[in-house]
Amino acid sequence: MLTIISWIALGIGVISSIIILVDICRHPQMMSIMNVVWPINGWFFGPFAIWTYFRWGRLKAKNLQIEDKREKPAKVFVSTSHCSSGCTVGDAVGVPIVALTGLTIVGSTLFAHYVVEFVLAYLFGIIFQFFAIYPMDKNKGIYGSLKAAIKADSFSLIAFEIGMFGWMAIVHFILFTEPPKPHEATYWFMMQIAMILGFITSYPANWWLVKKGIKEEM
């Protein structure tokens, strides 16, 4: 039954991403990196991502003139979406690397996932942040934009991974006697949940970063 639920959840995620992507092709975002961010959100947030995209994401389309009446919570949500998508890509790339190499740390595959996925999530998170900052203020230069990206993304990324890794530990040690493997649908369903929890734990971090002026609300 869990396998069936997993396939349904994954299917809904893929369909949600496609729906968002089709609309983005018609109405590209003013900030190019968001053309990638919104479909990634669709994969783990499903229909909720569709709702947030059409409610908040489309406000930033190049070819649409829509008045932006969003309050701060919505703007921080979009900032968190941007952060979470970079983490999601890094984590998703890290999974097959660990699986194919058979890497373990202290005899644990889970710890190997933690290390590899954190490094890649950090790398992709900084890349995503860089492509948000650099186009807005090219006077900073590449180095200045990269420095600002690291400053803006580090805390929120750590907060995201705390939520995600915490769920991975629960899955590994509590929910299953034999944890699901990356070639199984259940594994990726658990990852969808992990991404949602990572988003939840990183939202307060993004709120604080915006409040302190370290990160821009989007």
C-alpha cells in the first residue's frame, strides 16, 4: 500500500511541476533563476506549489502586468522557495552518488548521505542565490555577488538540512526496520516529505535573514 501511495505522490509531484513549467514557458519570470525554482517546488509541494505559483509567482512574470499586493509572509515564502529549490537539487544529485559508489561514513550509509548531500546542497544553494543576486546588482561583480550569496544562503541552508536530515533519521531508525532504497518509489516519497519539512524549518531562518537585511524578500 505504501508503494502505491508513493507512486501516486510522486506522480502528482511530476504533474504539478509540468503544469508550472508549461505556464512559465508562456510567462517567463523576471528573475531567470525562478523559472527553475517554481517547477522544483512543484515536485515536493505538489498542488500547493501550483496554488502558490499562480497566486504569487505569476506576479513576477515579464509579460504580465499584475499589481503586487503580497504581505511579508508571502514574500518570505518565495525567498524560502528559492533557497529550498537549490537544496533540493543538491540533495537529489547526492542520492545516486552515494548509492552508486556504496559510500559509507563510520560504517553508515545514512551519514554518507548527510555529508554528500549537505556539500552538494550548499553548492547548489549558493549557485541559486548567486543567480538571484548578480543580475539585480552587477556592480557588485562576480566576487561580491558570490560573497553576498554565501552570506545570504548559509544559515537558511543549514536550517533546511536540519529539517530534512531529521526526517531522514526518523525514516532510517524508527519508521522502517529495513529503510527504503533509492531505486524504490517509497524512498523518493520519503524525500518529498523531507523537502517539505526542510522548507518548514528554513522559513523562520529566511524570515530572520530578511528582517536583518542580510537577504532580500522576493
